[in-house]
Amino acid sequence: MKALCWTGVNKVEVEKVDDPTILNDRDVIVKVRLSTTCGSDLHLLGGYIPTMRSGDVLGHEFMGEVVEVGSAVKNHRIGDRVVVCSFIACGKCWYCTHEQFSLCDNGNPNPGITETMWGSPIGGCFAYSHALGGFAGSHAEYIRVPFADQGAFTVPDGVSDLAALFASDAAPTGWTGADLAGITPGDTVAVWGAGGVGQMAARAAMLLGAEQVVVIDRLPERLDQVRRFIGAETLDYTRENIFAELKERTGGRGPDVCIEAVGMEAHSTGPAYLYDQVKQQLRLQSDRPTALREAIYACRKGGSLFALGVFGGVVDKFPFGAIMNKGMTVRGAQQHGHRYIPAILDRIAAGEIDTEHLATHILPLDDGPRGYEMFKNKEDGCVRAVFQPAA
């Protein structure tokens, strides 16, 4: 079959690869209808995740049609239209029974890598390097989905393919951050990053009762989407003093909840960004925490910070003194989508969550390299490039 593969740092190519097959009786095979780029893919593309191999199939956010079913699968039949969570979870282990699905003990067949890196192994994720299982990705005509009864969800008739696509990763990741950050009615929430995940975190914050939600970015097409489709306020950090604006909007305190939805390749202005960029390129630190630092300093005393953007290793000049002395609560997580996807699909069907606007460029899979080029370089107003393998 045809697939879009990582072939080296900043190199992707359409190649012929083997068709997937049922390996476990709890697997299904899905014919991919739509698969999208994600900001975390850029960390793979740029070589910041060291356990990639040439020929690995990219893509972890997708939906499609079930075409083959393992003998132990109970919830799905051939022909079902499904959206699949990007993280792979067994549904049976201690972490799954406590709804911490991205920490599943059985979803990652290569647990030793992340156990060495982080002290404990985490779950598996489609196409996110061999550290997270080495699973083939969704930028392909077909994909094997393990533990399908847990991770694949039937799309309601009233939800389009394009809307359902972002219930795979962007929407549940945003909801994970907003929910676990502890938002309560009346809160002011600031979100760093207006990509798909940041927009979905902002919308989740509003639906959870936040009184004021402010999204921070520099790209006009993303900020425009926030205002038009999410209904939140926006700040452009290249034009406005973020600290002063957030203080002004919160009676001098700062936001109750800050969500960092940027991750390890954050952009900013000023010398701190240049410092981080140089150290990252020299591999003296693995991640640029520019936006994370800003969120820590901006958050009110006693407030909550959630690190939602992907970080892979170590960061420099981390202001732990601010966290301790301000009495902050700090959390982070990969998405626990199995917990949130059914309700998100219902909210999409009810018109409470809008996702289709994220797909600014819809392309055939053969144009995958161009799609990634536009997405990485923010060309032509590209917020997300979506691929149609059957086109």
C-alpha cells in the first residue's frame, strides 16, 4: 500500500509499504479516510525525538472505515465508521481502570526506552517513534488498530468525517488539559498556542464554565480562527505585553489557570528565545520551554498550570522557585482520549464544538511532502494539512 514515511531529518516521502494484518484477536484493520498533521509531528520531523527510523509511517490523528475485525473484537463490525484515539490502551490495567489511558501498562511493546528516559514507561502512540511502541501511522491507505474495543469509537451519523477527524487527538488532548487543570466556573484561563490543540483546550475551558478565556499566539490566521470559531479572546505576543494584558484583565492577579499548548519548539521574542534555540540546536537541552516559562510567571498566586504541549526530555532555566513560592499546582499529561472522545463526539453532533475549520488544506496523500512543508513553515495560512489516502 501507499504511505507517507519519515526518511530523515526534515524529509518525508510517499513509499510503498506492506499492508497491515491482524496480529492479535483484539485488532481491527481500518481503511483510512482522513489523516491529519499535528504539531507534535514536527518534533519527529525535525529529529528531536531520537528513536525514529527511516521508513517509519507517520500520522497519529485519523478516522476511517473498519474493513477487517479480530475474532475477540465485540464493539465493531466491518463497515463501521470510526475515529481512533492516537494513544493505544488495553482498557484492563491499573492505569486504564483509573482512566489514565496514556499511561497504560500494555499499550507500548517497547517500555524499556521510556522507563530509562522518564523513570516509568508510558503507553503506546501511533507513529510516535519506537520509544512509544514503533506502531505504523495513519498517513497510509490502511492501519492496524490494537485494542480496538477500547480505542476506536463509532462516529455518530450526524457527524461528518472531517469533524470526527479531530476527535482523534486535537479535541481530546485539549479536553484533557482543561479538565485536569481543575477549571471551575468563573475562572480566567489563558492558553498559550492557537493551533488545533490550543483551540480545543480553549473551547473545553469555556464549556467547563470559565468566565474568560484568552488565547496567545502570533499567527493571524490562528488567532482569527479562535475569535470566529471558538469564541475566546486573543493576544498577539509580538504586538502586546502579555504579562500586562493578563494582569489588566484579571484585576492585577493573573489567570487562575494557564495551559501551555505549544511544547518543545516554542517561539517567542527577545533574548530568552534565542538562548533556548541555540541550546536546543547544540543539543545542550532537548526542549525550548519559552512559552512554559511565560505561563509560570503569568499565572496568579495559588493558580494552576497544565503542560499540554509535548516535551521530550530536559529544559534549562526552569523557574521552579516561582512555582514553589507562588504556591502553584502544576500538572501535565498526554491525552486520556478514551475518557473524553464519546462525549466530544456528542458535543460535535450538538454543535457545541466546531472542528472542521482546523482543516485549512485537504490534499491527496501523494501531496504529503508538500502538506508537511506548508504545515511546518506556516505557509498559505496552513493550520492543519489533512490527507485523503483514497484521493
